[in-house]
Amino acid sequence: MSESSPTQTHHDTTVRGLHVVIDGNPAAPPLLLIHGSGATGSTWAPVVPSLATEYRVITIDLPGCGRSQPASTYTVAQQADRTATVLDELGVRNLKVVGHSSGGYVATALVERRPDLVGELVLVSTGPSHAALLPEPAIIRVLASPPLGPLVWGIRTDSIIRRGLAATAAAPITVPDRAVADLRKTSYRAFRAILDANRDYIAAQTVPQRLIDAGKPLLVIFGDSDPRWDPASAHEYEAVPGAKLEYLRGVGHLAMLEDGDALARLILDRAL
């Protein structure tokens, strides 16, 4: 473990086959960052320094993504259970859990399956139901679906990876080199299986329906220019008692890369 200040530490490790990075004061309240299906933990990098001023920030690569080991199947419940195993290993409870996009499904499943682990829930650009999904940009369709997806995936250049991410943003973004390198490690098989599992999860029951009786404080953050999920669909979360909804102006699907400062302030519960 290497120290960056008397109270700030940075630890990069592997726990039960999952790549885990821990930043901040070890005595601070824990906060878990869960990435979406087309990302890795390293895509959270722009917001980690701000969050680490108040939290012990735990960032993971979900199974099959980035530097984590692949799994045989990728149901959302299984991803949540594997995440819970890591948290048990780390000995943390009552976390603030932040899920981006489909990472919000894993976060929601964590609430469903291990409510003892979750103190607060923050969903960032998490589509509430399948009906909220907008038509995919052309580059996403090519990368994500047969017949071209399996062929193009293996020959992706850094430029294609960056363009694929940028297609879901509303503002220019800078993708960290580490994130590009980690994205390259995710296999097409895992990516496709995770997408299918996410679809099945929200087809069975919408996210707001799953959270109505959860009894957890809920903050929903959406970009008002999200090209992947209808921004107006965020109001579906108002069915959850006490849910708070915040929009980021001029932001698309990748708030951490488009306006990381504003996103961090909301997660830290500070008014914009």
C-alpha cells in the first residue's frame, strides 16, 4: 500500500478474482462505485479524488470486465452476489453504493439480496425500464451485435473504443488511457452476455418497482441530454418513496467523463 498523504491511501489489489482499487482515508465511511456494462472501474477515475476527500472509495471491475476474471454466466443477481463476496472479504457494511448505467442494476440487486451492505443508493444514468431505451448509435450497434460485433471487437483500435464511448456522451470527453487499456481486456462474449443479462433483469421487473419497498435513501442522477436512455424516464423513480432526482444540464450518458465535478458534488450531497 502506498500513501499519498497522512490520511489518504491508494491500494490496487485483486479480491476473489475481482480487480479492486481502494482510495481515501481507511477510517472514512465506505463508498462503492459500480461501472456499467460497456465500461470498467477505471472510467470512474475523474471523480475518485473528490469522493476520496470524504469516503473510503472502493472501485471494482465487475466479473468479465477489465482486469477481473471472467465468469461462466453473468446474471445481474450473480454479479451482485460476487460483489457482495468482495465486500464481505473487505469487511465493510452500510456503504453508499453508486451504480452507473447498468451498474445501477447490480447496485439494485445488491439492495435486494444483501440489504445489510447498502446504506444509501445512488443511480447515475440508470435506465429504469426497457421502454426508456433510445435507438442505439450506429457504432454501438456494430460493436454490440452480430454479425459484425464479434469480428470488429477483436480488432478494435483505441480510436474505436474512444468513439464508442463518445457516442453516448452529449459533450466532448477525455477517456483516460487506463480506461481504454482496461476496456480492451473485456471479451466480446462477456460483453454480450452482460448486455443480455441486463435486458432480462429489467424485463422481469423495472428498477423503480424493485426499490419501492427497499427502504433505502435513493438519489437518481441523469444527464438531461442522455442519448441512450430517455432523460424523462428518470421520473419513473419518483414512485420510490423519498427518492430524490437531479438532472445534470448538457450532460449525456457519461457524467463522470462529461462533468465529473458536478457529478462528484451530487454524490457528496452538495448542491450545484
